[in-house]
Amino acid sequence: MLSTISTSKYILLSLPLINTALGATYTLSKSWQGNDFFDGFTWWEWDDPTQGRVNYVNQETAISRNLSYVNGGNFIMRADSTNVVDPSARGRDSVRIHSKDTYTDGNHGCQTYAYGMWYLASILDMYQSWNMASRRRSRYHRRDIRGSGTPLLSDCTGGVGCGVRDKSSKSFGEEFNKNEGGIFVMRRSKTRGFSFWFWPHNSPQAPTDITSGSQTIMESLWSTPVANFPADQCDINSHFDDHEIIINLTFAGVWAGGDAQWAASGCAGTAGWTPDDYVNKNPQAFTDAYWEIRSLRWYTPVCTAGARKRRLTEDQW
């Protein structure tokens, strides 16, 4: 996963992760809420892959320093907003978590394909943005792009990949926080590719099967995805292997601290801060840098007689 920083005052997220092959109706397979994250995720302690000015701490340290906790049933992970960082230190204390389970394309269930995020080669970012941006990005590191969002690049094969900017001003930043977050959905299918949806909190367009916490949801009732990366442009199984769900907060580095991003952000101010100076010397700037997650859900397709028959036919080939 590429770096993400969220300066969020109050976020309520429901993140259904859907793995599907043949159907458009899915049933809840697994969910994480509140303390489930402490059991289901590992706290990353190593250097940031995006060279951020960040010191990822382990779970014990995160709990003792109030960087990971549960409040009102919601899981919260945040950055240190108290200490000035010594220039010789690794960076500002923060949290990066990885799911203990990995999700693979496998011959189980109704040709199900679990999805999380994989950080070694091919990458999918459900939610990514930086600095003072007002819209979030979904980013894909392969080829074609479709959907209702605005494509940022047409060739996804490079290291930067290609992003799709959500047209909703409530998808990131100040407006996202004022609106108390929203619902993000990601779907992976061997035959259909990857799709991403976003609905702001309390949006009348948000599907009631998701907002109600139903055990069964139907994709056919949803709006057009913000981003769609079709499978006919990419052999998914050859590019995407075991997937992990990764959630993190990082600072500066090759993304938020890149020359173009930093110059456009206005964060340098009259003091002329460099990205690292800003992170080191301004702990109060990170008071509202946190995730507040209501739930994370993983759905699998409902197997029907027709789906089982089609799967048998494909397996015979």
C-alpha cells in the first residue's frame, strides 16, 4: 500500500471487502469491529516503504501511548501529536497495521477471490491522498481505467501507477471529516476486475443493504463505481498474489513530501518548512491525524446452482 495520511477529526468508516467470481449477491464472511483489530492485525515496526518521516510502533507501545484504542465501539489509530521529533530519530510515532490473514485466489467456495492490499509488487489503494487534498484517490498499478471518477494517468504500468480522483468533495480532507466519513467498498473478480465505490456518510445513494449491516448485499442495486479496472486488460492471477489489508498513517516521504506535492500543498508556510522540518517541529499539526473505523467487512459470493454448474464447466477446461 502506498502512503496515506488522514487528518481526520471524526471518521466513521464501513469498509466491505468483497471477493467475487460469478455472482452479484454476497454474504458476510468475516468482520472486524472495535477490539477485533487488536487480534486480527499485526502492528508493523519496520521502516516505512515510502521513506516517510515516521516511526511505526508495535502494538504494546501503540496502546501505552494512546495511539491505538477503542472508543464508543470504534477502532482508532493515530499519530503522536505531543512530542517534537529529534532530527536523528527515525520519525514521528505512528501506526501501520497488517491483517494477520492473507487472502488468495483459490479453488474454495464458489470460485471466491479474497481481496485486501498487497504491498510487494502489484498494488491497489482503496483510499489514498495527502496534505491538504480535498478528494481521495483509488490507485492501480496496471493498465486500463473506467468508472465515474477522473483518471489521473492512462498508463498504470509504472511505479506511480494510475490514480482515479473521486469527484465527491466529501471523499477526503476537511469536507470528509465534517461529514463524519463514509462507506468505501472494493470488489475483486477474476473475470470482472477491480471496482471501488464510495458513499458519503448519510448519503441517500448509499445502499441500504450496506448501511443496515445486512448479512447479504447485492451489487446490482449500487451506483456506478468511482473506479473500475477491468480484467480484460490485466491477468489478475498472474499479477496479484496473496493480499494483506494494510491501514497506515505516514508523513512526508516520496508522496506527501515529494517536491510537487509539497510545493502545491501550502504547508511550508511563511517559515519555509521542509517536509521533514514540518513533521519534526509541529506536533500540534497532527492532533487530528487519525483513523476512526466503525467496521471492516469481508463478503463472499452466494453460491447458486447455476454458479456451481458454471464453475464445474470452467474447472473441466
